Amino acid sequence: MDYLEFARDIVDAAVRAGAHEAEVYLQTGDEFGVSVRMGEIETITQASSKGMGLRVLVDKRMAFASTTDFDSRVVAELIKTTVQLAKAANRDRHNGLPEIGPQVLPHMNLYDSAIAKMPAEQKIGMAKECEKAAFDYDPRINNSHGAGFGTHAGTRILANSNGILYSNSGTDCGVSCSPLAEGNGTKQVGSYWSSSRFLSNLDSPAEVGKRAALDAVRKLGGRKIETTKAPVVFDNTIASVLWGAVFSALEGDNVHRGLSFLKKKLGKQIASSLVTVIDDPLMPEGLGSMPFDGEGVPTCRKTVIEKGVLNLYFYDTRTANKYGKKPTGNARRGYAGLPSVGPMNFYLQPSETDPMDMVRRIPNGFYVTETIGHGISITTGDFSVGASGMWIKDGELAFPVQEVTIAGNMLDMMKGIEEIGSDIRFASSIVSPTFKIGEMTISGR
Amino acid sequence: MESVLMARTGHDALLPKEDIEKLLAAGLSLGGEFAEVYIQRSRSTSIPLEERKIRSAEMRAAKGVGIRVLSGEKTGYAYSDILDMDTLLATARAAAHIAQGPGTERPVKITAQLAPDYYTIKVCPSDSAVSAKTAILKQASKAGYAYDPRIKQCDVYWSDEEKDIIVANSDGLWVADGQTMIRVSVRCLATQKGVSRSGSAGGGGRIGMEYFDKFSPEEFAAEAARIAVVQLDAIPAPAGMMPVIIKSGWGGVLFHESVGHGLEADFIRKNTSVFAGRVGEKVATDICTIVDDATVPNSRGTNNIDDEGTPGQRKVLIDKGVLRGFMTDRLNAGLLGLSLTGNGRRQSYHDYPIPRMTNFFMEAGESDPEEIIRSVDHGVYAASFSGGQVDITNGNFVFSLTEGYLIEKGKLSTPIRGATLIGNGPDVLTKVVMIGRDLALDPGIGTCGKAGQSVPSTVGMPTVKISELTVGGTET
């Protein structure tokens, strides 16, 4: 089936059925996942799948329907139902598709044929190699949740009644490991992973296994400490927990409706002058990269926070219309959802500092390697999560700490960033190097 | 049999008996011991109301088949949204490949079975006009703004789903269920002197539109508004260990995290849970009885059958402090030599089932909830929560407070800002010192995530006193 033609035909049919504006977002994909445990295959999953979502505006009233069944009768019924459904929504003059016709988009190479052609045996081998490396790392690694390897190859298509018909294909792969360490009768689980669009960019499975084992072993003997206030270092594996919340707080709708702690902060210092945060959908081979967003707005690189000063909020077409701004090309979605603002490749810019040098300069502090829970409010900026990691004593990672929380307010936290490391790993849409915050409250005993 | 399935799902059986049997046989053809066909058809409606306007009306439809083959400890899984037999046979063979053995064609015969019925629906959401749903949203929105002049935002969200599932397997099982769900949630924002605070509330369940004969949208809005307004005067939460009293109902997320996941049989079989190997041991104070009950009528977490076709059951997991059992799915029950408990659940046909909770709660105790509060000289009263998480290997768990109060000399005093509470599962169970008579389940808004799969889930408990727990505030 020619999905491009199919998508365009649905848009045309929706307009004939009464839609004033119509948009189709269609995805097809192949996925494969293998998990291995104790050296043996545990699960293998594979499938080809597809789905599409139709959004219509009838007199600026919005309705949406999605389906995985592309049978012509089902689709015809879907179009009819969706146009009818629009009557239930209120008219909102801000609703609308991006008012731009087709643009020439940069060609982005996001598809790795090496991933698409990878034989199952090779994928299984990578998962096995990863877990073996974890077991080989330390004799205290005696159990495992498993190691996994997965691939995805897919195509996304966007067609709308302003004449846009875009598509791009992409691949991604990932390897992960969760080994268990046992020592003195206690057990700890470790975790590490790597993810990329190109096989050649993936960390080696052996490296991932080794780091996961190190993570587990390092946690052995972890204890709860006395409640205190101290500097906190966020390891790069979890540092994005802060920036994910910051992103949500920068969504235009949240800001203008008073739901964000970063409202009325445009042009103001919201972080230390060391902090520069970028959102870059055009990063070559980036996991969050795409030439057009989920509404068909061409994407672009943005400096969101520059030396601590806030430059912009994020908008999709509806919220841009509502607040008199321009869409920032950040609409993200799957076929079963409406487009909404989301991160592309959103990251804290690294510096040249080796994170271990950062640690060496700390007489007393908490090096956090894991956070648990979601006690973060983007309305108040309150941040309170469970944490575990290592206590820093006289510049050394001295002993493991667990079962404590770290708390603060995100504005104070960002302004309190005193050092930023060099160790950024682009393993998801929101990433960060290791960074140090001057002081947070650590609750324990 | 078709009529039995139709009665339960209200629709056709999607795949005829002979075709399902062929797929199961294909699943076993490479030496697998067990094959299963899972057919799903679902339709859901969501309607957001924001800033007094119905922002959109949305419908989602999905239809597909997932085929699973087990061989020893291994699982092969493949799924398809294309339901013609050529594609489905290829799907079955892809799953069968996990066995990689010589196999013979073993014919399979399935026999229709009737699932129990814990969710009678009077007025199907799919039979209701969209206008009935938007009316409910508007009632809630109006009540939210009317609650207090400081309420500046009130958003209300509607969702309903009808999901038909048919499960058949190589043991001969063939069973179906029609699963309805409704959920309404409200979020309010209160603003005073430049300070803004939010509050959320909602409810729902496996029930039809008759839900609103008993629960009013105005009540949900008033609750969300109340929390937002109370939070305006909240002071920073304390930091450190202290007695904590947890309010009944949604507070049950404490036990869901501290105990529940650790009793799921996959973690037990892999020996990765801190509760592995401890059946028969005293793991909690002897006033604690904790159950997982899939049979609670019309509750969000209830399953007539799980997603492997096993009838939903009530299991006592901890009985007066003693660990009695675990929650199993077929794979882990078989490997551990345990019985099926009806806890094999999956998010959709994209996923293979794993052990999950249903309605997971602590049974009522004997204390007067007021007396429980009076027993604390200095501590925290935790009233509302946003969720939690657990590390089942070391047992550390968290849950996050969205409405709480200081307790001073046995009385609730100043409201405190949101904070995360952290503890250790086995440890916290030994610190449950008082349990109230007032068992309540959460109002029907919970979703549990595990291994990338989200399933609707209910928690519950009476008012409970934990002698000490770490409160993750900022005030030392």
C-alpha cells in the first residue's frame, strides 16, 4: 500500500465530508526485542504494526480519531464519525493547522540500514554479551533481571489540508542490563543502558554490562544517613530528572495559565550563569531528531536558556495562536494522540570539567546515581524525590547511601548549579552531563 | 459458544473457533509446550475540558491479536493488527520460533467457558451520547470555579473505554470478557497574592454512566479545589524520620509500592525480590492483613478474567502479619509450582502478560481513626498522594504527598507542602502500629506501570499509623 497516497486521500475525503481543516498522522513500524537472563534467551517479541490518527476542525471545533484498521469501510466510517464528533467540542478560534504550505525540509539521515537488516542472531548475541560482561565484572554479581536488546524501524507520515505531505523514516536500537549484586546478605540491582539511532553510535554491549554491574556492586552496603543539608551532585545517568520537569514548566500553555513556576521569567536569570540549555531537533542522528514536528512545522535548533537567562517558552500552533507567539516546532505525538509540546533533543550544554575532578573538590556531599518517585510539581517548583548514590567525603566517593530523599525548589536548584561536567551522553530526548548543586536538603534519619 | 462470547462482549467472536485452533497448533509446531491467542478489540473516548471549553472530542480504536508460545522459561511473542489468516499464521510461527525444537503438528481443541461477572453495566458509555459526557464535565468545571474565588483554573478530563478480549490456549481454554471503564479527573489551580497551588481529584471504575447516580462530578471538583486552596497556606514540609499517619483510600499506594510489587511472582521466581523465599515467615505486625482482590464489584482494578483467561480471585497475601503467597501468572506459577491466582495482565495485544496487581489493599483493623491521630505527639498526617515507586530488590519505596498536615499534640495543624516519603518495604511492615476500621479503596483513578506496561489498578487501606518514616521535606 502507498501510505503517502493513502494519507493524502483521507485528508481529501475528510474535507469532502465537511471538515474545514484536516490532518492525518500515520506510522508504520517493525519492532524486535530480546531479553536474556542467566545466559539464556528469556523472551523474544516481534511485530509489524501501523496506525493512523485523523484530526479535523469543523468551524474551529476539534475532533480526533485513531485506528489500526486501514480497511476502506472502517476508514470511511471513521471520517464520518470524526466530522460529527467535532460538534461536541467548543469553538476555539485559536485552533488551526500550521498556516504554512509545503516547505523544503532538510534531509536528515535517521535511518540505519544496518539496524533494519540486523539478523535476529546478532541481536540475541548482543543481549547475551551484555549480560555476560556484567557477570564477569565482579563475583558478587550472582543474579540478573536480564539484559535486553531491541530495535525499531519505522516511517511517519503527515498530510494536511494545507497541502503538506511529509514523511521520514527512522531507526533506533537499545541495549540494557539489570544485574543483581549480593553482599553481606543484602541484594542490590544495578542498571545501565545505551540507545541510539545508528548501531555504530551504540555503546558496546560489554561496556553497558560492565557499568550496570558496577552500579549494582557500588550500592552494596548502602545506608540511610542523618538528615542534613549539603551539596548534591547529579550523575549524568539521572541528571535529566531536573531538566524534564523544567521542560514541562516551559510549555507555553502551562506558563500562560499560571500553572508553571517559570511564568513571567522571560529574559530573567533562572539558573546560574554556567547553565546553557539547548533543544535541537536537527542534531545529526539524534534520538529526538526530526525535520518536521508532529503538526508539520519545520523544526529548528533553539537556545532555551543562555548563561542562565531564559530565552523562550515552547508553543504548538494552537497555543502560539492563543498567546500571540510563533510555534516553536516542538509538537510531538504518536498516531493515537493529538500533537502537543514535547522535547526534541533537549540538553544541558556540557563544559570541560571532568566529573571526578568536580567530586575531588567536595569535602562533604551527596553524589546521586539514582532517583525514585515523581514528587515534582511544575506549579510550585517543589522537588522531592527518593535518592541513592555515594556519600562524598574529602573528595572521594566514600560509602553508598540509600533510602533518603533530596528536596529543594527547582528555581533555587538551577540557580545553585556550581559546576557542570563534560560527560554528556545522548541516550534519550532529554539528557544532561553530571552537575553539582550547592545545597539541597537530604532527609534520612 | 459464539453466543456465549457475544453475550459477554456484545460483539462477534472476531476469529472463528477453527482458525484459533489452527493458530494454536502453529504455535506448538516447533516444540513449544504452551500456546495462547489473545484477541483484543477496543474503543475509547476522551474529552478534555480546559478553561471552561471542551477542547476536543477524541476516539481511539484498536484491534489486534497477540500470540504467545512458552518453552521452558522462554517466551516467544508476536502480534499483528492485520487479522487475515495468512498474516496470523506467520505471526504464530514467529512466536513458535522461541522453542527452536523439532516439533510435530499437535491439533488443539478449545472449549468455550464462561467468565465470572463482577461488573454489571447498566448504561454503556458507548451507548451514551457525547453530550451526556460533556454535560458531566461542565458540571464539574462550574463547581470547581464556584468553590472559592481563589480558584482560577479548573480542568476536567473524561475518558471511557470498551475493551473486548478473547483468550484461547493450548490447554483448551476459550473465554471472553467485555471490559468497560470510565474515569473522570479534575485539576484545579488556586492563586492568592502571586502564589499558585494545584489540587487533583477524580473517580471512576468498571461501571456505566449510572456511576453518576452515586458520585457527582461536583464532588470531584470540590475535592480538587479544596486541596488547591488548602495548599495556599502550606508551609515547607519537615525533613527527617517521624511518625506518619496515612489517610485511608488512596494512601494504599504505600502498600502497593512497599509490598505489592515485591510479591509479584516473576520477581519471586527470579529471586530478585526482597520477599523471595519468605512464605510462612512473619513479615509484618500481626494486625496486618493484605489482599489482592480481583472480584470487587465495579472497581477499576477488577478483572472478571485476567489477560490469560484465568478467573479473577481474592487472595490473602499477608495474613495477620504472615506471608502466605504471591500473585502469579501462568509462566511463573508453572515454574514455581504454585496455583494460578488470576494476576496475569497485559496492557494490550502488543504485550505479553506479566504478574500485576488488581485491587490491592490492607484489610480494616480495629482502631478508631480519630484515636490514631490523637496518638501522635509530633508527626505528619498524609492525606493525598500523587503516586509512588519501588526498588523491589532492596525494598526501598517512595510515595509522594500532595496534601498533608503537621500533627502536633494529637491534632492536625498546619498544612504542609508536597514532599516524598521514603521507606523500606519489609521494615515499614514492622512499623504498622495502628490500623483503623475505615477501609476505603481509592476512588478509581490509579494506573500502575511495570516493564513499560500500564494497567488500571486500585489501591486501598484504612487509616494507618506508621511509627516512623522519612519525610522528604526541606525543613530541618
